[in-house]
Amino acid sequence: MPKEKEKAKEEVKEKIEAKDSGSEEEEKIEKEEAQEVVKGEKPEESEWIPRTKLGKMVKEGKIKDIDEIIGKYKILEPEIVDYLLPDLQIDFFAIGQAKGKFGGGKRRLWRQTQKKTAEGNVPTFGVMAVVGDGRGHVGIGYGKAKETLPAREKAIRNAKLNITRIERGCGSFDCSCNEPHSIPYRVEGKCGSCRIVLYPAPQGTGLVIGDEGKKLLRLAGIKDVYSRSFGQTRTTINYVKACLEALKKTTQYIK
Ligand SMILES: [Zn+2]
């Protein structure tokens, strides 16, 4: 509990600092962020011309359920997922941090890295996205580019291509319903030094997990879960990968 309080305090501090710091760079980034959100909301309506056999079958209506594809075929066109799961939601993990004197270290959605060359520094942006329909289909993807917007698009595309099915259920001893609000049993995932254990929880518990894990579980359609984590969990990329690894194990006994 004290940890949570500290976290809340830090958040408040950050907010205050954000208000105080009026550096131009910060404002610029904030403006960019706002613009991108507006851009992201506009749906691009253009006719999809499938280029793979699988895509053609999906467009002709021969495949109506994404479960027929997952695990059997490799999805090469993100439009296949758009077609079969029209209510797909998108979220981004905070994998990077802001630079600068005042608001520096603040968590950002993109990670900025640099290559040193003779001409100067060449920055690259990386973004990590998660897509999910809230009914057991979820995928994460990493994209990088020289600007934040294309990196974001690449991440969404990769997330759609990596979509997998997870099994929901109610395996809690404190709850005897048969609704798919939690996970069927205890699962564990690991990536790098990050290790996460997810436990089933009774209805009304909520997601007892870090903020980045919450984003993943919410889009997967899980409402209640307990968790334990070990290792360098502030490495967000490995943290969410470990979390997804754990979720994937919910299907290990299903054929
Ligand atoms: Zn239950």
C-alpha cells in the first residue's frame, strides 16, 4: 500500500512540474502529441485489395472467424484483422522518457534512441502498441522510424499481425461463477529478467497489476487478476512481453 501512495504522490509532483516547466521543446512535443491524436482518430477509408491467398479468402467471406486463422496461417496483411475484428481497440505502452531539464524523465509513449555518425546524431523513435477486441484476442507490436508518427503506424501494423488468442475463465477459489472475467488458472511468463505471475481473482477485484500490464489485460478482455512480478519490471518492453507470454499459456491445454 505505501508503494501506491508514493506512486500517487509522484504523479501529482509530475503534474505540478509539468505545469511549471514551460520550456519550448516540451510544448512542441505536447503539440505534436495532440496533433497525432487528432490524426489517429481519422479513419482512412480506402478499398482493400488483398494480395495474399488468405486475404482473398477473408474478403470473399470464406473465413468468418479469426480463430480459424490464428495458429494455422501467418497473417501478412493487417487488413485481415481489421476485417474479422471490426471493433479492435488500440493502446500504446509508455516505453520511453522525455528529455530535457525540467520535465525530463517523464514517461513517453515513444522511445528515442540515437546513432552517432560523423555528421551528427541520427535519432530514431520506437513505439510499442497493443491491439485487442476485449474478447480474448490481443497482440503487441514494436515499430521504429525516424519520426514518431510512422513509428506509431508500424507498431499498430505489427501488433495486428502478431494477434493471438488467449483463454479467459474463472479459476478463482473465492468465486464460483462461470463467466470469463478472469483467467482459468495461474500462469507465468518471462522475458529478459522480467518474470510475471498472474493469478485468477474473484469478480470485482479489478486488475491488480502495473499500469502497462493493465493496458494489455484490458484489451484482452480480462477484468479481474492478481499478479506478482520479479526482476527489472521498469523495462516496459520486457514487462509487457512477459505479461503476454503468461497470457498465452492460458491456451496450453486447449487443442
Ligand atoms: Zn468468477
